[in-house]
Amino acid sequence: MCALKSGRAKALTRDDAETIAIRAIGFLAEDSRRLGRFLSLTGMEPQTLIAEAETPPVQVAVLDHLLGDESLLMVFCGHAAIAPEMIPAARMLLDRTGAGGGV
């Protein structure tokens, strides 16, 4: 997987970045308040999130959402055993495809 909190860092790959984003979507979906807040702030419809979860624009939007809320970011990273610095790195890798962060 990606560089976990094991202390052993490795270069983040695109596959790692996609996995982090998908795990973040799952994390948001586990709690109706977290998911509702994400949908409300982004204006995204639940159907869009489901249908386009594997696309860079949605993945970037989810990572941006985490990055915009440090408390939520830390809870996700603890839950997923991912170092917090992996989130901006994953976002940057996913945005290289031209996603632009918008949905």
C-alpha cells in the first residue's frame, strides 16, 4: 500500500493516491453527517459521488474536503493509518490528470 505510519516512507504512486481517495470516500460515507457536510459544501449529488467515485475530479474534491478541515483530516488519517502528509501528495498526483479540483 502507501506510506503508512510504519515510519518507512516510500514514494507515493498514482495507484496509492487513488486508493487513499477511495478510502476517504468510504470514510465519509461511514457517517451520514460527514457525508452530508461534504455533499452540502461541494454541491455534489449522492448519485454523482457513487457513479464517479473513481474519477480524478471526484477524488480530488474529496481530498480537498479533508485538507480543508484539519480535524476531519486527522480523524481520517488515524482511521486509515495514513500519515497526514500523504493526503496533499495524493491530491497532487490525482490533479496532474487535469482534474483541476472541480466537480
